[in-house]
Amino acid sequence: MRLSTFTPLTLTLLLAASPAFAQGAADSAAAPVGHARLHKIASFKHQVTGVTVAADGRIFVNFPRWTEDAPISVAQLGADGEVQPYPDAQWNSWRNAKKDQISPGDHWVCVQSVVADKHGGLWVLDAGAPAQSVVVPGAAKLVRIDLATNRVSQIIPLDATIALQGSYLNDVRFSPDGHTAYITDSGVRGALVIVDLPTGKARRVLDNDPSTQTDKSVTVMLDDEPLRRPDGRGVEFSADGIALSADGAFLYWQAVKGRTLYRIPTQSLLDTALSPQKVAAKVEAVGVDGPADGLEFDRTGRLFISGVEDHSIKVREGATLRTLLRDPHMRWPDTFALGPDGTMYVTDSRIPDMNWFKPGSPNALPTRLYAIEQKP
């Protein structure tokens, strides 16, 4: 992809959000390795995870409450690169310090993912578990915002039978027909969550199945050193990254503390007559990627994979896995988003630099959003 392939709106955002665009490309990608490079779109004062790009080119991001009482949870990027509370300040007014005064069901509590669908909606996945700890009763939810009106049009509560204590609802994908949401639970008991959007009914599948769990034989490393907290705990995220094939036929996922990419025919997930054992029998191991966080398909069917141990972005085409780029300035490639013009975006959530793993780091961790420029 060349720079000229950016849409006018996206290019305006890119230039506005990164005033020293040419310099930013250089200082964010010193000595990059691979067949692509990073362009900084925006810098944030807080820890970003999710990103999505709507059909009209608007970019949305989210900031979970992990180490701070984040002032904004869901934001739209303005033309000047500033974050604007979305859909409004009221939805973003929750504070941990005021949790007994603010209703969790209609405010953002701990948002982990934002995804624009193909039907005019922006979906917000609220795990409802600040610090990835206790799920606040009534906080876990999947919310649709109408992008034409910028108003909430649907709230799907995910109750304690879906968002179990110890769960952390992580990322979400939507069927092409707009009827089904697929969610990963990266908590202590990994699972997939299937949501029927018209009715709002949800159910857990592959709950505690080996494919959705952490791999106990894996220690997540960074720069050849184990990534651990001061008390010895390592990275323990189970089913995390998720991707859906363009035709909606196969769902893919992977644990961060794992090596293996899995997939299943979505028909097996939708068939409520199948027993848990029969659903599990439909799971296929696709290949070994190593520990990874974000997953996303591009328009050519390549699967983008974030390599969290070596600051890399990989692409998988069938059985072939290769490194697209490696850049040490990208500390933890987190979430991908495919723009309407084919541009792939990625957030750097800097998880290794959190005070969970690096005592003394600030609660408010500055982070970045990048676009990936691929060489012709």
C-alpha cells in the first residue's frame, strides 16, 4: 500500500494527528525489519487498546480502566488528532471513585473493544472489570451506536452467567448479515461468547475448552526475558485475538499465553443442537504463531497477527507465516482495524511498560496508533 491509497479523510486525520508526519515515520520506525513500516496516526496520554474505522473514515478508539480511572473510555479522533468523548460526555462519565453513584448499565465502565460493523453501527464491548479484576454487577455489555445519529440504539447486557467473575470480555467480530456477535473471553476461564443481536440472547461456548485456555507450557517473553510482575505472575490472557473470514464461514482465535491459532466453522457455533463435546470436535488447529494478541483479515484474505514477544506484525496466508515488519518502538501491538480503503491500523498498548510489570511506570501510560504502510 502506498501513501496515496489513503482516503482524503483518512489522510487528513493522519497529517493532522501527526504534525511531523515525515519525521514521525522515521522516529517511530528506526531500523525497522520487514516488508512494511509504521506511520504514526496519533499519540494518546492514556493506554489505548481498541481501534476501528467506520465506512465514512471516522476513527474510533477506546481506553480501558486498567491502571487509572481513565477520563475517556470511548473516543472519536477529531481532525486535529484530539480525542472526543463518544457518543457523548455522559456515557463517558463513569469513574471508579464514583461507582456507587453512577449506574453501570448505561455508562462505560471498562471498555476493551470498539468495532464498526457493515450496517451503520459502532459496537462497544464493555468488559465491566476495571483493572481486569472484579466484574462490576450490571457493567458488562455490548452496545450499538448508530453512526448516522451518534446515539445509542441498542444495549445488550451480559449478565453473570456470561460475564463470570474472573472473566474479561476482550474482542468482538460480527457476522456479515449483522445477526451474530462473536466475543472472546480472555479471563481465567477462557471461552467464546455468541450473541444473537436481534434478541440479545448470549451463551458461552468452548467454555474451558483447551482451545480457549492459556497454554501452561508457554511463558510470554519480551526481548528474550520472561514478562512477569514483581510477584512472579506472568502474562495470563487466554482466548484474546479474534478474526472472522470475509464470508463469515470460519471464526479464528488465539490465546496470548499460547502458541496455536484455532478456527471453527461458524455454523458449528450457531447450531444450538450440538452438544459441547460435538462443538469442541469441530475446532481445528490452524498453525503455530507464538504468543499473539490482535488478529484481523485484510481485503486479500491475509491474516494479520500481532507478535507481542518481538515487536512484530506477522501475516498468515494459509500455512505460510511470515514477518511483515518488526519495530522495537512498537512495544505491544494490540488491536488491528481495517479501514474502508484497505489501510490496516494497529494500536500499541505498551502492556510491558505498565506498572503491573514495570513498577514505577505512570498510571496514565502514553500510547500510539499507527497505520501500516506496505511496500509495493
